[in-house]
Amino acid sequence: MTIKKQAGPRRVLYLAWAPFFSGAERALLLTLQSLDPERYAPYVLAGTDGDFASQVRALGIPCDVTHLHPLGRQQPLSTARALASIFRAAVRHRASLIHANEIASFQAAGYVARLLRIPSVTHVRFPDTAAGYRWFLGSRFSLALFVSHDLRSAATGEAPGLFDSRADVLHDGVELQPEWSEAERARVREELGLPSRAVIVAMAGQVAEVKGIWHFVDAARLLANSGTEPHFVVLGDDLKTGGRTRRAMQEKVAALGLESRFTFLGFRTDAPRVVQAFDVIAVPSLVEPLGNATLEAMAAGRPVIGSRVGGIPEMVVEGETGLLVPPADARTLAGAIGTLVADLGLRSRLSAAARARARDVFSIPAHGARLQSHYDRLLKPAALRMGESLEAA
């Protein structure tokens, strides 16, 4: 079966499992906004009717909720329901292409795309095992888009031959934030209950052990013992477990006698904007394929102290837009925080360079242009694609 071509923009069916709102969902929201409406019209299938689906609809983009759980031989009815719902959506909206936001959403979508003879794209946002990659991507994809070079390298080494020439790297895009005046910055700090004059060091995003939260707390302890007095903020929550890890983090802070030095702001949909109320963003992750917290800090003109892992060094230029430290090293993290707390001039230079790099390399228009060039290529007739391949050779 094939879907007839339609006049006007090509229609892209996006799938997002979205069990909770995280960086992957925020990245897809920005991707949807990066599309040229004269070329591509999005329609979204979400796995849950939560914050993500609500925000998609707020953009004026059609979004339905359906069963998107990974397929399984032990659940034949669930598998059939997922395949049927994606198939109906693709036919009803006359999709020219299907794009899954993560490999878990791709599995059923890939089979539907093959049945309809349309291209299929999957984002690869998180590392997996060889068995995992082959299980989720066994329905065969037209293109796999990795969020970082580091993740692509790891995946191709883990599953040789699976990706070959059908893979590329597409860093997530980020929305540049208007620069605040000092008066605006002071007003937002007051609204958030933050000290007006302190240097504020923040963590933003999911509150999870893999994000290096315990090393962040330990760095705060070391700085307190040394007499350095920044104020620490945690912007985000542990949405995966209903706040359990965040509560454990708060208990640890209290046990160390650091309550007066910490503010927990919880999950906020305006997090990218609020980041400008802080002075330094710490991203001490243990594993980080890319990390939207880093991009959002740079887009707000804030220097990042990040772990030298995963995709973070692809965003942060050491000594130019931020500082890089070894993962799981609270003492070195504390030293880097102390350096920026003590040096306003260095913070200012790093901030300006971070904003410029976000604008020049990671902007939404740049992200959208690269993505749509992939779509254009995949949707060209096979004969034209073959001719381009021969010319390139």
C-alpha cells in the first residue's frame, strides 16, 4: 500500500513515547517549531496525555494520544493495537514520512512505514546495547539521527553494520533567550525567593543520580567548608519516580546542614527563561548523550561547568564558553565552581562566548535547516537519489 502524494507541504508523522516530560520532549517541541510550514506540516502521536501533548497542542499542532509502548511477543494484542493506531494515523493524515523521537517509539513505526512505502527516521537519544538497538530498530529505518558524535561512535561500535551510511549527527537546537536587564534579573530572583546579591550556581533538568546530583551536593559541602559562599539552586524534579530522588537530595542537603544554601525550584515549563536568574550552570552528569540543560544555559548566556562525558564537550568549549571537569569528581567540580564564583570578569567572558556559540551553532533555524535537508533527500524519487550518490562517488 502507498499513500498518494498531496499538494502543499509534505506531512510528517512524529511519534513520541513521552512517559514524562524531559529533555527529549523539549527537544521535539523545538524541532516542531523549526519546520518551514510551506514545506513540512507536522502531526504528532504521543504515548501519554501529559505535559508534552498539552504543549504540542498549545503550538497549534494536531496531537493525538495512543498506545506507543515497545512491541513484545508476550503482548500480541498490545502490539497489534500499536501497529493499527500508527497505521490509521499515517493514512488519515497522508503522511509522507514518519519520524520517531526515540528508538522505543520507532519499532512499530518502522513496520508501518515499510507497509506504506514511505521513509522512516528515528532519533537516537540514549545509548543502548547491541541487542537493544537491533530489537528496536529491526523494522529497518531510512535514517538514524544521533544527538551527538560521541553517541554515534558508541552505537556504531556496539552494533557494527546496523547503521552504516544510514546515520548522521543532528545536535538538538535551542531557542535563544532575550537578554535581561539587571532590573529584570533582580525581579525574577525576588519572585523565585532567591538571594539578590549572591552568586547562584544551579543544576537544571531531571533530578536523577545519572545527572551527578550527589557530586553536586558534595561540591557544595566542600565549598561551604572552605568559606566560599555561592547559593545553590536545583531547577527541575524527578518526574520519573514522582519526586523520590529529589526528596532524597533535599534530605541529604538538610543532613549536611546546607539547607540555607540551597533552593529547590521544582519542575517549571519556563526553565529556559528562568536560567538567566543564575550566574553559573553545573552539569556534572555521569552519562550525557547531549544535554539540553547545557544548550539552554548557553542560549541564556550562562557559563557551564560540565563533565567531560558524552556530548557535553561538543557543546562546551573548554576555557572559552565554560569549564570541563572529570565526571564523579566533586573536588574538581568544587574547584571549578569556586573559580567562577570568585572571578566576575571570567564569568562575563564565558557568558558572552556561550551565547554566541548557541546562536551560531545550535540555533533553531540551523537545526531546522539541517533536518529538512534530510527530509528533502529522503523524499526525492529513488532515481534522483541514486544519481546524486553516483555523482558523490
